[in-house]
Amino acid sequence: MNPARKLKKESPLDCPVDVTVAGISLLLLMIGIVMVGSASMEISARIYGDPFHLFIKHVVYVAISVGVAALLITVPVRSWQQIDWVLLLLSFTLLIAVLMPGVGRTVNGSTRWISLGFATIQGSEFVKLFAIVYISGYLVRRREDINESVVGFAKPLALVSLMVLLLLEQPDFGASVVIVASVMGVIFLAGVPLRHFLPIITIFVVITFVVASWKPYRLERITSFMDPWAHQFDGGYQLTQALIAFGRGEWFGLGLGNSIQKLFFLPEAHTDFMFSILAEELGAIGAIIVILAFAILVLRALLIGKKAQNQGYDFHAYLAFGIALLLGIQAVINIGVNIGLLPTKGLTLPFLSYGGNSLIISCALIAMLLRVEYECRDVVNDQVTEAKARG
């Protein structure tokens, strides 16, 4: 290997990063800072006596997340492949630990956080990333087994199913859907025969229906989602208030800071329902810009994955596909909930919503995607240089 190339690969920050991925990610982060500042002032003033309390915390979270991304972009992609089984074990450790008495912290009836005193960890956010890394490595190691039989195909899904069972104990139905859909998507994009998916998808749909109907509050969410105005003072309250926000915003919005719904009408205005406040203040135009930004980011990630696949870098490709699916599926679900296309779930909007764990993982995903793109671009540049030298 060329020593100069090896040194260059270990110093990716010396080389310009992918402008599209980095630019859109920073744009979404900036929009998130502004909107969290606007949406959280009233609730921050009431709870903490300081209208800027949550805004300042969010800015600190963004700074930490960008710092984490700057560190992770220096990690070679192959390093993730080498520790994929370690991350799998860490995933189960986090999911089991949060259910242990005295360890897990319960908020609004859900036990999803591990308190460290100075901070809290939401294990499900990290499990999303770890699951994608593991399945990417597994696909590289066991590609023939997965392609040849349904049993081989089902083995990694059995581990994912165990993760889902632990997530449902928290309960975190939204994270379960994101992880299962992302893992299945990566397997599909890896070229596994479609015939293997049919029995698994059938089983998954049946289990999803049973799980959704098992708990009364989940069934209530589904029924209220179908006709929120008939349940506007109970199960459909959040959705009707979110739809009112969209109606107020019209095309160009009420103006930054002028939302009415954030004045304690819409719960979780700075977290799960951030998109509704954005639409109320910036209008349909602002909402469309955010949707287009996510669409371009996901498309670019898929193209990076395809480029890596064409070059024979399978793990790089599967990791890029997984990142695209994680960000895309979570954004679609959050926006779908806000506009009434999907039942209410406790999922944040990547880069925009308040929440340190979500921000850290979102920025970590971008850093890993930038690293994948950098290494693939470096290979192409070397090939062009060698061709010119031979010519």
C-alpha cells in the first residue's frame, strides 16, 4: 500500500468532506437550534424560571454532538466491522440494564433512560446504530447462508427480534419499528432474494398487529388516529392540536416566535411535535424545505452506498444504506405522526428535535457516512492517478 495514501486515509479532516451531506446536516442542525429556541421558551420559563434554559441545553447538546462527529470521522470504517459483535453485546447490555430496578428512569410511563447522575442515556438510540453496524458485518460474513436458505436469513432477525422484545418492555414501540424496518431494508438492498422476505414480513405484520392491540393505550392511539376529531380531548388531543398548528401556518407561517400552539396547547412541542410548530411559524414552505432536505440527504446516502457496493466495499455499502434508512424512516414516521398519516409514537425528528441522545446519534451517523464517502472517493482518486500514470 502506498504510505502516502495510508497517511491520508488516517487524516480525513485534511480532505474536503462531501458537501451535500455535510451542508444539509448543518442546515438541519441550525434550523433545529432556532426552532427549539422558539418552541421551548414558554415551557422552559414555566418549569425552570428561565425562558432560555432548554435552548441553552440544546445548544450544548449540538456542540457535544458535533464534537463526537469530528472524533468519529477519524475512525476507519473497517474498525466498525471488527467490533460489530461487541456493539451487539453492548446493545443487549443497555436494553437489559434499563429494565433493572434502580437503574432505569421512568418518564411519562416509559422506562427508556439510564441515569448517570450528570446525564441520562437513552439506550434505544444507541441500539439503532449498533444494530445497523452488526447487520452490515453479518451480511459480509454470512452472505451465502442468507442467500441460500430462509433459516440463514432468519438467524440475524432472531437477534433483532430479541432486541424488539426488550424494547417493548420499556415500552418503545417506535424505536422497534425503526430498527426492524432499517435492518430489513439493509438486507433487501444487499441483494438477498425477495422470496425470503415474504414469510418474515407476514409474521412481522401479524406480531405488530397483536402487539399494537395487546395494550389498551396502543389500541386507543390507533383508533384516535383514524378519527382524531372524535377524540380531540383524550386520545386524539396531540394530533388535533398539531393539525391546528398546520392550519394556522398556511403557506408562509405566522412568523418565527409567533406560534400559538406552543403556548401549552400542543404537548411535546419542542420534541416529538417540533415539525408542527415549524409549520405553524414558517408555513408549508418551511415544512417543505425541511422535507426536501431530508429527502436529498437520504438519496445522497443511498448513492454513496451504491458507489461503495460497485467498488466491492460491501460493509461500507451496507453501512451507508443503513444510515440512509435510519434517518429516512425516523424522519418519515415523525413527520407522518405530525400530519396525521401515522399513529402517535415517541420518536424525535433527527437533527431538529430537542434531546441529547438523538442529536449525538444523528451526528454520529453523518460522521460515519462522511467517512464511507471519503474512503470510496480516495479509492477512485487512486485509480484515476494510476490510470494516468500508465497512460
